[in-house]
Amino acid sequence: FMDSARAYQGGAGGIAMADLQAIEQAVVGATVPDVTFVFDLDAETGLVRAGARGGDDRFERKGLDYHRQVRAAFRAIAAAEPDRCVLVDAGADIDAITAQLTEALQKRGIPG
């Protein structure tokens, strides 16, 4: 959830990253995941997919620019923390995504 707070409230929502980091430190401290998969998809396709499944929540109503900012924030997190984060091409087919996940887990010595 810490990455989502950084992306949605910080990157796209305008809350200062220092404030989010202070909250993060108080809530999770040094407890962070060994690996985080960031499923990356362009905002246009993501909104089309959400619409196709009947999605219409408050975040989806924020529009394309907002979702582009969220994506950029998630990509920045993944770039800044490459030892923890794996950027996964969510536009690929299911077999390619599975291969990406399996490879990332195996590189970290985690059975996939």
C-alpha cells in the first residue's frame, strides 16, 4: 500500500513526498516487501479495461491526465528501487506476464 500512497496521493494527488514518507515511517517503519511487482500499462488502455469491466469509481472518473501521472509515479518508484520493484509489462499476454513474474522470482531465489 505504501507505493500506492506514493503514486496516488503523492505523484498525482499533490501531497508532499516528505509528508508521505513521515506517515510511511510511522506505519511500516523498516518493514518493506522483498519484491513488489508494478504492473505497467498505459493509462488509455487501463481506463478502457476498467470501463469494460464496469469500473466507475472515483479514481477512474479523475480522467486520463490523472492516470498518466499515477503511471509516471509508479514507474519512478520502480526506477528508484530496482532491487525491490519489478516493472511488468501488463499489456503483454498472460503467458508473457507469467514468464516475467517467474523470472523475477527466480532471480531473487524465490520459488515461482
